[in-house]
Amino acid sequence: MTNREKYNQAFIETLEITADQLGDDLTYQSIEAWDSVGHMQLVSALEDAFDIMMDTDDIIDLSSYPLGIEILKKYDVEFS
């Protein structure tokens, strides 16, 4: 499984969405499931998937699907 697939799977399973909902317009609170509780579940899923511990600032800054990729790159997660 590629890092992109792991990333997408974390969003799909945590937020209970479909793959076609992933994209630039997927942002914090843009869907009902991505509330404060869903956000922490998503962070946990990403940390588990990539075996990392995110800094508090990065957890707060994770406010959209594309921004999450940029944040994970700081933890040496490569996306092709």
C-alpha cells in the first residue's frame, strides 16, 4: 500500500466518506463527521498509519485534505 493509499484510507475510514469526496474542498467542518472529535480520530489514524507522533501545532493546522499531506511531509512521509 502506498503512502497516498494509507493517507486516503485514514480519511475514508475515520470520516466515513467515499474516495470521491477526497480533494481540495475537503476541509475541517466541511462535513459533519469532521468535527473536533472526528479530527482527533483522524489524527490518531494518521499517526498509527505512518508510525509518527504529530506536534500540537501540526494537529491544530491539519485543516484540509491537501494540507495534511504537507504536514506529513515534515515527518519524512513521502508522497509521489
